[in-house]
Amino acid sequence: MRCLPVIAVLLAASATPAIAQTPPDVADLVGARAAGGETQLEARGYRFVTTNVVRDTKWSFWWSERQRQCISVATAEGRYSAIGTVPAANCNAGGSAAMRPTQPHDRISLVCIGAGSGPAAQSTSGYRYNRKSRKFEPEFGTTMGREAFSSDLEIEIADGVGRVHPSGKLVSPIHSGGSDGWWPIADLLVTPDRITGSYRMNGLNKPRIDYDRRTRIVHVRAATEFTGRCEEQ
């Protein structure tokens, strides 16, 4: 397993699966309506950074310059369902040095093993009746189907930057953009219970990664699909 110098916050594996600890200064906003909650967050010195939707929950990220703190706010059915601290890199949308972590932390490193399926050419053969010769003649052809396979991949996240190392059939015969078997993860989002992003295998193949930190199940969806179980190293 390769090691990287890392300064990204990893929410402890022993933490409760619901969400990271709620900061005391915003604890009273859990359960509040989203519209009023945003006003309160701004009044308490938080600045909106970005938002992302994962299934039925909207995750918004807010930065407090005074407290040097990034928080994630989960909104479901129009109310704040949970608020928790997250790695400062999640609020580093504009690359501002003021929002970067100031001391080293643990890294996120995943090794995932599973199975999937991908497009594959399949040879066909048979007989076709030839009206001119009035005979059945052999016929051969090729059709596109899907082929099952077993494989693995690695995911590493450091200082808000992620990369993925797919193996075997997860690597397209024609690919570009990788370096020593690693591809950078774009649109990376790290929340207390999920990691999502995508990588560009080639111009037409851009797999999407969706890792559930509660179940430790990862899905990779593109022309080739993969489902695996991961272990955090």
C-alpha cells in the first residue's frame, strides 16, 4: 500500500455513524427551518461556501473565519436534520490559504474489493437460409454484451485532494489522464457519511464514485459498473 504525506482530517472510524459532533454555537439550529437557519448562520459569523445533494439530503458547507471551523449542514424536508464539523478542506472552495488546515491530521485511505460488469464483444454463430441457393448457410458475427469480473480499487484523499487507483477490468483498454495507475478525483465531496466524486478514464468514460462510510460499500458507475466493500487503512 502506498503512503502519502497527508494533512486532511479523517472523521474517526469509532465516531457515531449519524454525524460528527455538533458545534455548541449552532446546536440549537438542528431542527430549524432551512430558510431561517441560513439567516442565523450568517448572523453568527458563518459564510456559505457550497452545497451538494446526496440522494434525498442536501449538504451545505459553511466556514467560520473567527473559529477557523468548517461545518456541514444536512437539510431534509426543509429543515436542518444535522450539523457537524468536517475537514476544513471542504470549505476551501476558492483555494484561499486562510481556509486550509494549519496542522497535520490523519489521511483517508481505502482498499475496496468487489465485482462488476462491463461491455464486451461476444462472437455469435448460426445458420441463415439463403433464398438464392435454397440452402442454410453458416453465419458468424459479433454482438456487444456484458462481461462479469472481479477487481479492486484504492482511494486516497489528502489535503482535500483525492485520487483513485482502479485495477483489472476497471481500467479501459483506451485510457488517458492517469499517472502510475492513479487518476485524480474531480468534484470531490467528503461528508461524515459519504465520499463522492468522479474521474476521467478517457474522453467518453467518466466513472462516478459513491462511497457510503456507514456500510463501507462503494459503487463506481459508468460504462463499466463496480460494487465493492472497502476497508479504511
